Amino acid sequence: MKLLILDAGHCLSLALAREVNRRTDTELVIEQGVVVSAAQLQRIAPDAVIIPPLAQPLEMTPAVVGAHADAVDSCLEACLAQGVPLVWCVSDQLYEEGFDEPIDEHVVPTPRDECLRRLVTTGDRIRAEYHRHLIVRLGPLFALEGSHAWLNDIIDRLMLGESVRAAEDVVFCPTSVDAVAMALVGMLQQQASGANAWGAYHLAGTEPVSAFTFTSMVRTQLATHLEGRGEQIELGQVTALNHHHDAKLRRVLNCRRVLDVFGVHQKPWRLEVGRMLDAWCLTRDDQLDASTGESV
């Protein structure tokens, strides 16, 4: 199976590259840009095109969100012309108002924000015009590298002693980008084998948590890792923000369908953060050794 993913610097593109490198049944072509033409699809002949998400569209300018939606529309036209399945990953922020209960796949987002409505319009067009699509709604992605990675920014700022501000009244399910990459490959392998299970799916981490609690846990785990290595570093503090004073906004995705159809289990975000911090420490060791001229 050959996959084409756009936006080479995105954390999901990097995670997919790592996932495919450890497999023998999948080939990955990475496109630097965010748009692909019908001619490119004819030349590359992929089994699917994957578009990484805007991780936090609510925090982005209308121009950035509009450009992303335009790019997805263009990719849809190219995929339609060549009959190539389209996979579009989108942020849970499209459910702007949240829900008291976990959000099922059949619930189409109805945000008030004009930029988010532009993304929903694109999703409506995909559902109406092309059967062979996967719209994969994701919880907030975290990773150590690439654009939209989140976790790397938290670690960098804490290591510099800077204060990190995070919302205490917005609850969601942080999602490991590595887990998303593994899930997407598994889903598309099944589709290539005749599953024919197109449509919208939700994919997120386990354990709903606020951004403040998530960031605080990252700080705690980071401190534990550093102390275990004998490093005494004064980390920055985590400051709580509150935007919804009457009640917490819950943006929790129900991921039952992706389990029932594809057998994809959600990954516990705490374990994934710990694993990534282990990898961060190894990279830090290599960098310190290189800076001192020592051999590993």
C-alpha cells in the first residue's frame, strides 16, 4: 500500500514516516506542500491521500483557516478526478460549544465561529461529493517534533523557566500523534483489503482532562525524569486560565466506532507522554554528548 501525506513538516507527517519505516507493507510519499494536483496523483498513484489537521483552528487567523479549507477543497477535486481515497484529519475544536456527553461520529459540528464554519462547509462537501473518504476527528495532538506538536513547546518553555498558561475549564482527550499514525495505517490497510468502511471516525486519547491538568502532569513527569538523571533544573510554573466561568466546556470524542469497525483502541495519554519524555531524555543525552565532544 502506498500513501501520500501532505505538509511534510507537520507532526503527523513525521509520525507517519516513523510508523511506515518500521513496516514492510506500506510505502509513504511525503509532499512538501499542502495541495496536490490530479497530475501528481496520476504520477504517484497512491492508495490514499492524507491531509493533516489544523491542530487549533480557534487560535488561528481567518486567513490561515481559509487557506487550509481551500487546500482541502483542491485536494478533493484532485482525488475525485483520479479516484483516490481522501483522508482528512480535523481538530475536535470544530465542536466549539462542546457537549455534556461524549460526542458521537454522526454529530456534525455546528460552530458559531465563522472560520470553523468554513471548515465544516468543506467537510459537508466531502461527504456529499465523494463516498471514498475518511474524516478523522482528533483530540488535541501532542508530539515531540513538527508543527502543531504542542508537547515540544510545553517542554521547551518549562525548561527555560517560563510560565505556561493553560485553560482549566476546557476538558478534552489529548491524543498521541504516534497513536494516530498507527491507527491511520491500520485503517487504510483494512480499507485496501476491502473493508469499504468510509465515513467519519473519532480518534482521541483516553481520560478526559483539562489543558491545565495535562500541562501540569507534563511538568511533573518532566521533573521526575530530570531528577532521575541527577539534573537540578528550576522548571517554569503552570498557570490556570478560565474562559467559561459558569461551567467547564467538555469536548470529549466518543471513539467507539473506530474500535467496532477497525479494532483501533485509544491510547492512554499519560503513558504516551511518559514514553515521549523517555525519548526526549535520550535525545538530550545525545545532544549533551555532542556538545562536550564525548562519544556515546
